Amino acid sequence: MDTDTGVGEKNYSRELLYKLRLSPLAKEKPKELDAVDTILKPQRLRSAGRTPNRQPDRLQTKLSQKQQQWRGKPKHAVAHTAEKTEECLHKVSNPYKRRPATTEEEAILRQARSILNKLTPENFAKLAESFMGLPVNNEHLLRSVVDLIFQKAVDEPRFSEGYATLCSLMRAVEVPREENPEEKIKFQSLLLLKCQVKFEHPDWANFNYELWDQKVASATSDAERDRIHEERTVELEKSKQRTVGTVQLIGELYKQKMMNLHIMHLCLHKLLTNKRDEENLECLCKLLRTVGGLLDSAIDKAGTFGQCMDRVQEIIDEKAVSTRIVFLLQGVVELRQHEWTPRRKEEDPKTIEKIREEAAAEQAYQAKTERRRRNKHSRKTRVDRDGSCHLASLDDQDDLMEGISGRISIRRALLPRTTRR
């Protein structure tokens, strides 16, 4: 510490601090705190069973009259200035408000989107009936509904099975064509056409790299350039996930018999055209995991599916792609060897009743495991005063009886015929 200015680090001993606490100057209120209003707040409840911390006897000092008065009462205090300023939220001149629907078609699309957002396995039947009751009576509105369902199914692949089931219920909906009102156009035709366009021209293939390169070149700082790179990576990943979601929806529609076997074989052939295209190979793995069991068991005179699996094995052996794709393909091959039964059950949307059943089964299994563990550690015999022995648990008694009966049957089987009676 500088002795002239008194500036620097100061060290105080413990005994000096105790003496300063009892000093008369330490008990006087500073003049700068005249405008401070002390407000006492309730002290938090102490946890049950805990005893308050007590100071050692050597630290006990004589309490003043005011401290005696407040002893045992809340001691936590917060100081607030007498002058309080009210802070108000900034209000804009044009706050956001939900714009009312201007046309009947817009109101119907809003209602359809609201139903799709609430769709769950628990209320599927009720909401599907409400969705089918929407007044879709022209081609433009029907196309908008198809686009809405397709977009929801692609963005939420976990619920693609439910959306495919809803599409199966809507397959018979038809409306007059705008060009020729005498002809009819069906919901199923528009949906399959939408799937075909998105499958042949995926989003990741149409990703605009030049636009993002221009944004990177126009960045003025390294931080902005890193932010643009991160946004481009996120958008590219989203486009790839939408392509995978499209393939999964195609598989779910095949399960609902809205597509035939020939269409599925064409999809497999296109995905295997380029053996080094990792995006297509990832989509192939998703499609095979979704409908591989149905395609393998279908009647295929040309053996198209078998040829597809042979090419998958060739790609695995060549190892011309990344390790991640090789492992995905290897997982599909192993899944076929196990008759398309996955080792881990995928987490699909469940009803509340099914969740409760699984929770009850899990609790019962844990209780049974705990009971067995306790019985294993307490596997002892108890000897009464009369000399009789008893096993510690019923499970041990059952195991003992099974063992005795098994040994008796083995001994009888080993005895010669002459000794049997």
C-alpha cells in the first residue's frame, strides 16, 4: 500500500475486525443514508428438521433493546430509495394485431391450419372429422389444402403417419376443374403430383449458393461473415431434412395404399442412380426403414427389391462414401436380416392411455427388480426354537421347490428299471 496516498490493498486481521464491530463509530448511522427507506421482507421458511446456525459463545455479544425486540423476526432487509421512478413499456404506434380474414377461402385455410396444429393420436378421430367437413369446393382451395398438409408432414416427420392417415381419408374428395368444370380433380391426384415434383426436384438441389456467396462477400466484418455462414449452414440442413421428410411421407402413403409398388421401385432406382450421392443414399435408408418390410414381402417377379439390396451391399463394400452413410446402409442390411424388426423401438406419438400403461409397466418392472435385489441380499434361513428352518422370502421358497422337484425327477430317470416301482 502507498503510505502517502493511502491507495492500495489493505489487510485487516480478524481481531481488528471484531474490535471495529464494537466501536461506537460503527453504531452511528451515516448521514448519506437519511433518504433510505428500509423495508423488511418476510424471511424464507426454514426447511423442516434444520436447526438455526448459532454463533460460538465467544462471539455472543449483548444485544441492544431494538435487536432484542426484533430477535426471531425476519432479518432480511432490502433498501429502496424514497424517490421511485415508474418504468413503462415502450408502445409502438402500430402494434401487431391478428388481421381478420378478408375472404372466405382465407378463413377456411386458417381453420384447416388450426386443426392440423392440434392433431394428436388422442383426438385424431374428432379433428379428422372436422377437417373433412371443411367446405373445400374449388380447385384453388383444394390445392392450397394439399400444400398445407404436405408442408406440415415434411416439417414434422414424426407425425407423418398421422398426416398420411388423414390424406387417406381425404383421397375421395374431388372438385370441378377451373378450366373445364365438367371434369373433376381429386385430392389424391394433387397430392401424388406434389410428392413427385418435390421428389424429383428436392429443396437441397435447388439451394441458391450464389445468393449466399454474395451475402458473404458484402459482409463488412468478420462477425457478420460468421453469422452469414452459420445461417447458410442452417438453411442447407433444413432443406436436406425436408427432402428426407418428403421420402418418409411417400413411404407412409404407400402404407395407406395411395401409391402402388411400381412407384416405389422407381423411387428406389432413382435414389441408387449415383452411388456417391450421400443425400440420396440417406433418403434411401429412410425409405427402406419405413416400407422395407412391405417391399421385401411383396410379390416381385422381376426381383427389383433384391437387386436394390445387392447394390446397397456393394456401396458398403466399396466404402466410397462417408462413414456415417456406410453405417446407415449397414443398419438397413442388418434390419433386413432381423426380418425388419428394429432393435430399438422408435418413439412415435402416443395416446395418453398408452403412456399411462407404459408408465405402470415400468413401475411394476422396477418394483420387481428391487424386490429381487433385496431378496438376493437377504437369502438366509431362519431357525425357529423347535429346530425348523424357513427361507427368508417366498421367491426363495419357490426356487427351492423347483430345484428339489427337478433333482428328484433327474434321479428317478437315472435309476434302473428294476429299482423303479
